[in-house]
Amino acid sequence: MALHSTRWLALSYFTYFFSYGIFLPFWSVWLKGLGLTPETIGLLLGVGLVARFLGSLLIAPRVSDPSRLISALRVLALLTLVFALAFWAGTHVAWLMVVMVGFNLFFSPLVPLTDALANTWQKQITLDYGRVRLWGSIAFVIGSALTGKLVSLYDYQAILALLTLGVASMLLGMLLRPSVPPQGESRQQESAGWPAWRTLVAQSWRFLACVCLLQGAHAAYYGFSAIYWQGAGYSASAVGYLWSLGVVAEVIIFALE
């Protein structure tokens, strides 16, 4: 089945950020539901963030040929689904750590590669990136709000079930055939040795420091805000709505872009 390339891209953003709207706000709640301590939850989330960093750094740049972008997205979506299903297989901390690494390693490159696909298609067809990307923000709002509601009804078990469904939907959407195959010149990847990294740090250390501080400040918010709000007496539904509220501003920005 062929789908217009703009709709294919919008569907990819929608299903990815729907899944991310489940995972980011509520994964710590799922881990807490397993009976894990805050220290263990923090360790697992930290390992997952390192894997996300490595996935975006090591995997995404390897796809230099635009014609291979869709194939790469499909493979990564399949591997992400495999590790999402692996969460059902056990609750031992060592197992969860392995699965967290695998899930985040393959889940994280999907956004930069989808952005690369959008950039490629902008050179081939008429494509309004802001309005296409808007569907990702809308999906995050829906995912976090829906998860909060389902957790209120069915407890933490709903989180993994909905995440698995979201990732499976992402894979199914990416298996559809876009109407325009991506084409373009392959990007040449130059090896960046230590001198190149040293130059980057020397020239951009203020920017890098700000990024590190920004991400570090978000660590507690991303990892434990849902648990904190629930401990303060807010329902899971309210937690989902609070997370959704912050994304509404992003939706407005993309809509007006």
C-alpha cells in the first residue's frame, strides 16, 4: 500500500512520539510498580540515557545514503519492538538493565533519521516540516494523557501494554510504502579524531556547558516527576495532563511556524 510521503512522515512522527509520550513520563512509574527502589530506578534510567546518547551518536550517522533511510527506520523500529516485548520476559534488575540499553539504543536514532528523511523529501516534494512535525507533538500529548488515564483505571501494568502497542503501530506505519522514494547524494562521513573533538570543545565549550546543565536539570523531572506528583496526591490522570500541558506550547509554535 502506497501512502503520500507527507502523510507517511506525519504518521512516523505521530507513532514515535505517541510511544515516547508513554515512555518518558511514566516509565519510572512502571519501574516503581515492579517494587524497585528509587536508587535502582535512577540507575536504570541513567543507563537508558547513556544508551540513547550512544544510539544517536553511533547509529544515525552510519546511514549516509538517503535511499536507505526508510529501510534503516524499519529495522530500528523492529529492534525497538523486540526489546519492548523483552520487558515482558522478566523483572530481574540485570535483565531490565540489558533491555533498557537495547530499547534506548535503537529507539533514539529514529528521530534524527526521520528528520534526515524530512530534509531529503523537502528537496523532492513540497513539504511543510513544521506542520508535519506538529503531529509528533500532538501524539505526545495524547500518549501522556491517555497513559495517565489508563494507569488510573488499571494501575502500572497499563504502561507497558500501551508502550508495546505504540511501538508496534510505529513499525506497521513504517512498513507502508511512501509514494516518493527518498533520493539524494550520499553524505560523506569524515573520521573525527581527538584533534577535531578538542577543537569543537575549545570553540563551543560555553554552548556545550549550557546543554549539559540544561539536560542535567531535566534529569529529575524526566525521571521522577510522575512519582513525585503521585506521592503528593495527584492522580495518574492529572500527571498525564501536567505532562501534556508543557507540550501544548510546542504544538502552538509548530502550528504557527
